[in-house]
Amino acid sequence: MNQPEIDYSRKWLVMAAVASGIFLSTIDGSIVNLALPTLSRVFNSPFAVVQWVMLAYLLTISTLLLSVGRLGDMMGKKPLYTAGFIIFTAGSMLCGISPTITWLIFFRVIQGLGAVMLTALGLAILTEAFPPGERGKALGIGGAVISVGIVVGPVLGGLIIGSFSWRWIFYVNVPVGIAGTLLAMHYVPGVRPAGGQRFDYLGALSLFVSLFSLLTALTWGQDLGFADRRILLLLANATLFAILFVVIERRIEQPMIDLRLFGNSQFSVGLITGFVTFVAIAGTTLLLPFYLEDVLGYDPRQAGILLAVVPLSLGITAPIAGSLSDRFGTRLITVIGLAVLVVGYFTLSTLGTDTSATGYIVRFLPIGIGMGIFQSPNNSAIMGSASRSQLGIVSGTLAATRTVGQTAGVALLGALWASRTLYYAGPAATDGATQATAGAQAAALHDTFLITMAMTAAALVLAFVAWRRPE
């Protein structure tokens, strides 16, 4: 079937539509996380219940990304992306009028269904809307929008919760969602896929069960401990269904994802190295508020300003790196980005109990710069490895790598830091890692960032070998 030519003259209007979706899905998570203590008080619910306001949204997105990506390749990306805006906007309004915590959790699932359509297909739409020579720049701008959402989310959330009702953290999504819907309807390319395709229901179900078990284990393992029998059963179940998924994909005529894609080193190495960087940055982001407030003694406002160092530097460098990758190729730029990250995590291992604000900024700038240099070219390399008929599933796979990596980073590096803190605190630590002495917490950070540096160095070696070896 002949594919219609893309009207590249509308590329910046398409960028506006995709940026709206990226901004909504990014900002919503950080705003809601900040509101959890307020929701606990308002609904008189324990944290174990209230945290599902966050988890229901996260699990919905993470488990359905690949399925939605495949549906985008089958049905066309424009109708699903537009529907994503509509569902997300309606879900936001429903969250705002929720009468109980149970209804709020349910409506967050609906909101997550809309968000997964936006998240899974956004990069695929950008890849189609921009000519190949500008793909890196486009994806770099998308990365910058994510960074803006990360920075704005906590600030906006704090202002809204401090000045208005918690319900307005959901209502603010509505005008952006309406604008995004109109942009998507009018300007996103309506590329029609080839007909006669079938959806892989067995593959989708096995993948859903595997990811749900894995993410639940990683989330609950932080409280129950990863040696708990229930966590081990969840991990075993995740492994079993992951193997089943691979078996199904190898045998079915029209699989959800063509496993031959992983034979392309540009695709497989990009996913692996990207996963490692998301594990590292998520764990780092989790630990920083504790370090800034408990060890260095900053108040939340000062800590919030310092936390903006990484996303701001990432947002500045990502579009530049994307444009450079369009000129000089993706692999060299990703290797440079990973090398900067290795240096950055080594400098973080020197954080102490008396580090100044300037010292903090100097140490964290390489993390933001390194992620900015690495992320845009790596995303461009992954998306460039797919044919037009596979862009949806590849975009969904890339997004799933990010969400699973972030969940794993929070769980594993958080658990590592807590265990090392208790080790350094000794018998005196009876109230948990966050109540340990500043010295113990700083020493544990030293160990955690050295492990993170080693992980990133392994990713650097893999990327370097792939760069030097012809495809």
C-alpha cells in the first residue's frame, strides 16, 4: 500500500501537539506526588492506600505502552493520539470531582489510559512529522519539554496546593488537554497503515502480566524487602510470563514486536544503555531531597531550587545534542554523553556533610549535561532503526524502557542507599535510614553513587564497542 507523503511544512504545529501531550503526562506525575500528604489528610486514609493514587497511574502507563504502540501501527497513530488527549482531559476532570479516595484511584486509571496513548505514540509521531535530517533536533526538543515538566511540576503543585484546593492539580490539565486535542485533530499526520493486520492478544496478555508483576514487586519490595516471599513470587511470575511472551512472539505470524529488531545493535544497545541511564537518574532523583534537607539542612524551597539543576541543564543541552547528532551521527554523541555521566557520578561520590550550594551545583551539572547529550541522539538512533510500519511499537518500547528503568532505579538504588545507611549508622539506627545521622547518610550516598558510576561505565563500554564495530 502506498503511503501518503508527509507535509513537513506543518512539523512545528505537530511538535506543539506532541509537546502538549509530553508536558501533560510529565507534569501530572510530579504534581500528584507532591499532593499525597494532603490527600491522606483530606480523605483520612493511610499512606498505603493513598499511594495508589500514584501507583494506579504509573502501572496503567507502564503495562500498556507496547500494546498501545502496536495498536498505533495497526490503526493509525492520529486517532489513538487524539483519543488519548480526550480521555486524559476527561479523566483529569473526573479526578478533580472525586468524592472518595477509591473513586480518585479509579479515575486515575482512566487518566492513565489517556496518558499511555500520548506517551507511547508521541515520539513516533515526531519521527514521522520531521524529515530524517532533523529527527535528532525534534526529539531533543521533546526531551527539553520533559525537563520543563519536571521542573514546573513541583513548583506549580506547591503553588496550587498552597493557594487553592487539591482538586485544581487536576483541573489545570483541562485547558492544555483541550488545546492539545484541537492541535492533534488538525495537524498530526493521518498516515494510514497497511490493512490485514491482527493484534497479538496472547502476547499482549503475557507481557501485561509480566510487567505488572515486575513493577509491583519493585514497588512493594521497598517496604517489604526484596527477600520477602511475596516479592520473590512476583519476580518469579514476571520471569515466567516474560519467557512465555518471547515464545509466543517467536511463533506467531504477526507478533506484537518483531524480535528481529533486537538483532540491530543500534536498537538493542540503545535500549540497554537508555535503561541504565534511567535507572541511575531515577535513583539519584529519589535520594537528593533527603540529602539536601536531612544532611545539608536546606528547607524545601531551597531544596526545590537546587533540584532544578539537573533538569534545567538537561533541557538546555538536549536540543543542541539532537542537532549535532543530525550532523555527525548518533553513536559518537551518545558515547560522549555516557562518558560525561560517568564523570558526573564519580563527582557525586564526593558529596559530604559540608558540601556548599556551589559545590552541589558543580557536581550535578555533568549529570544534567550528560543526560542531555546522551538522550536525544539515543532516542533518535532507536527510532531511526524502525521502518514506518513499526514506529508505534518502537516508540512504545522506548517509553516502556524509560518507565521500567525509573521504577527499578527508585526501588533498587533506594534500597541500596537505605541498607548502606543502616550499616554505617550501626546499632544506633532504630528509626530507619532517613533518621540516621548525617554522616551515615552521606557515607551511604558515596557507596550508592560509586555503584551507579560502575553501571554507567558498563553502558559506556557497550556503547563504545557498538560504535567502533560496523553494523
